[in-house]
Amino acid sequence: MAAKQVILFIVEGMSDMRSLELILTRYFSNSHVKVEVTHGDITSDINTNASNISAKIGKIVKACIAQNRFKQKDFLKVVHLIDMDGAYIDDGCIVQDDRYEKPFYTTRNIFVKNIEKIVDRNERKRNNINKISSMPKVLKDIPYEAYYMSSNLDHALHNRINISDEEKEKCAYEFEDRFANDLPGFIEFMNNPSYCINTTMKESWQFIKVDRHSLERYTNFGLCFRNKNTN
């Protein structure tokens, strides 16, 4: 029997893994394909920029290779899910408010104690996303696909914003329970036209980068399931 090929999913946090890991494993795994899911917030990292983000993603892939004794040729593709966090809104939509130690998101504004910090973060994140949203490969020859959750995964999947870690975990378990045994229902959910931008990859990325869309509830992750591509 030929060795299985690997699809590596990179999500941003532990609750994101909880929401999707079992569902993605059941959907994509077969006798030829193995699914791995890991997490790490790369695009907002203060040490990440457009010149090194590809290498940082490659480092995550290399860690997966070392941990599982894979070879680079084993990878079918790397799929990266990122939170938009309102990165593309006009700076005028960032509002100073001393009540919030952490950014507080709505579908129109980000309320923060320190405006300059979020302006800097958004610029850095935009540069990183502009790089990876059209990046075809990582580690030279592994196909790479980036998808977005806006304004974050909790918003896109659970329709909740600004929730606590405890609420994140609760929503993640509920999402897993809802769809782990209902994959057709999950695919239908990921193609709901009210929040799913399932045009083309290029068009979906163009859409999320304008106006306040990076704060509003949108995702293009449904495109990942349009062509299963696991042969």
C-alpha cells in the first residue's frame, strides 16, 4: 500500500482546533489521506512580516514533519485558516475607549484603549495577509491555501464576538457535536450564502479586503470543500 499523503490544517487557537479537528479529519481522511491539525497565530505576531511569514509557516510544517516522522514529499497540501480581526478597515473605524484593555469588536468598529497599537497591528497583519492570500506553495513545493474567518472563527462559525475563553470552549464543543456526525450538514453550513463567500479564491480575497468586510461575518472556507482534491 502506498504511504498516505498528509493535509495539514493550521488554525489560530485551541478552541479553533476543538471546533474543526474531528470534522475535518472525518471529512478528508481516507485510505490515502491523513489529516493533521495544529495551531498558531502567525499573521498578528509582532515578529512576523511579509518577508519572513512564508518561512514561519514552513517552520510549523517542519515541526509537524519532525513530530510525526513525515517526509516533505508526504504532504498533499497545507491549509491555513486565519482570523481577519478587522485588519483592512479604515483607521478611522478604530475608536479610543478606556473601558477596553483588549480590542472590542463590532461589525463596524474596533474599540480599544490604545489606538496606535491596533493601527500598527492592522498594518502588519495586512502586509502578512497580502503575502499569503496569493501564495501558492510553502517550503518550495508543498501546495498552500489560505482561507479567512471574519472577524474571527468564533464570529464566522458560532456567530459570537468578544466571548470569553470559557465561552469559546463551550461553543467549540457544541459545534463539534453538531457536525461531527453530520458532514453534509457541515458542508451546507459552509456554503450558506448569507456569510460564505464562495466565488473564486481571488474574488473572495478581494471582497474581504474592502470596506468593513474584515469586521463583518464572512468566510471563504467553503471553497476548501468545493474540490476535495484528496486523490
